[in-house]
Amino acid sequence: MKTFRFDMKRLAGPAALLVVFVIFGLRTEDVLRQFGLAAVVQGRQIFEYGAQIGLWFSAAFFINRLVSVIFWDGLVARAIKGRVPRLLKDSTAFVIYLVAASGVIQFVFHRPVTGFWATSGAV
């Protein structure tokens, strides 16, 4: 069995390049300030995307569970006096999560989804 050996030589080039640019950045205060500002802006944008995507999919999870408990396991199971087929539950969940994914694409990333839904309707 081959053992892993940490090779410092492979890190020397990237480390030297990083040191050069850090020294350059410290010498020019504006470069460092711009880098910090860009990092903060990007971090905020990533956090906002994550929060919005989490909101869409947690709502989809809640709606799916609500439909499953109240509609499938409550009303339909009582009406047919038995268990609801798993395919029906899974198909409903797929549609709910598909709507959530298209909501993320449309409202979080500001991309049109009308073509996707038109094609889905045609199929």
C-alpha cells in the first residue's frame, strides 16, 4: 500500500507568488482595501443567495409534508380505506420541489423559466 507523503516542493511556487503579492498589497493600501471590499461584497451576496435558496426549499419541504400528512395520509387514505401508493406521494413531492427550484431560478438568480415550463407543458 502506498503511503501519502506531503511534498513541500509543490507548495513553494504558489507560496512564493502569494508572498510577493501580499508584500505588493501591503505596499499599496488601495489594492488591499479593494480586495477586502470585494470579499465583503461577495460574502454578503453568497449569504443572501444561501438564505433565499434555503427559504424556498424549506417552504417546499414544509408544503410537501403538509400535503402528505393532511391530504394523502388523512383524506385520501381514509377515503380508499388503505395506504396511498408511494408513486402518488413521490410524484406530488417531485412537482413541489420542481416549483421550488424554478422559483429559485426565477426570483433568486433572475433567470427566466417560462421556456422550461412551456416545454414541460408540451411534453
